[in-house]
Amino acid sequence: MVKVGLTGGIGAGKSEVSRLLASYGAVIVDADKIAREVVEPGTPGLASVVEEFGDGVLTPEGTLDRPKLGGIVFADPEKLKALNAIVHPLVGARSAELEASAGPEAVVVHDVPLLTENGLAPLYDLVVVVDAAPETQLDRLVRLRGMAEDEAKSRMAAQATRAQRLAVADLVIDNDGPLEALEPQVRAVWERLRDV
């Protein structure tokens, strides 16, 4: 088994790279998806979040109001730290379960947005960073995701810098260009991962 850490700043295109790797046969362990699962209604994770942040972070239906919680934690590093202390151990445990169920010949790609911030690079055989200039990230967040510019900048500022991500990279995928320029790069990375 080859364990790969895949990361990149918000709006860099990591999800598209993950999708392409999955289409080639990689087993994807998506930390964002798992982070949503561990705070679904009725989970201990959601109960802990409500205990920390109050009922105001719930929708009338009892689900987590992600935009409201995001507005709270991305504006306050201490609150973000408190949220991460709840969610990260739950995500780690579920990720380990999914990895254990992959076959011995599998290329397991852990899609981890905060890999750099949380010092997780040593957990993987290789780290792949999807890189884009901050201007490109901001444009994608505002234009494609409909985020307000201030919110996009706040989320970008809460993450590692581009230089910090590149410092932990074994392989870098440049995603500043158009989508059609991405696929050949991801295919080349896949071939490298199959040879590890």
C-alpha cells in the first residue's frame, strides 16, 4: 500500500485532482467528507460542537449550520482551534478505518485540506500539493463558489501559506491554468505513485 497525502489551499483545485486520481484507481479518503459525516445529527461529534459553540450553530432542522459556524471559527483562531480539537480526532479515526479496508496493493490518497497546518506530512509515503497562486484561488472562490471576497480572504488567511505547503511537497501539481492543463499532470503523478 502507498499512502499519499493530497493537499492544497482552498480554491486550488484539490477536489478535481482527487476526482481524477479516483478515476485512475486510487482509493480516496476525503477528510472534508468525513468531517461532515462525523457531525451529522445524532453523532457525538455534533453534540460536542453544540456543547462548545451553543445551539446557535444548528439549523432549525437540527443539522450543523456550516456557514454560521464557519463565520465564527474563521474569524477567531482560538475558536478554530477548539473546533479542530473536536473534529480532527474523529476524522483521523474514520480515515484509519477506511485505509485499513483498502487492499495491500492500493494507492490510498488522503485528501487533507489542513495537512500542512496540522503537521501531518510525516504520516504519508508522499505528499502531493495542488498549487495555485493566491490570486487564482481568490478568483475561483468568488467567481465559482460565490463567496464574498472578505470571507474568501479570511478562509485563505486561516490556512498555511503557499510557501509552507510547497515546503512539505514531494510532488507539485500546478493548477494555475485551465482545466485541460490539469489532467496530463495528474496522470503523470498517478504513474509516479504506481511506481512507488
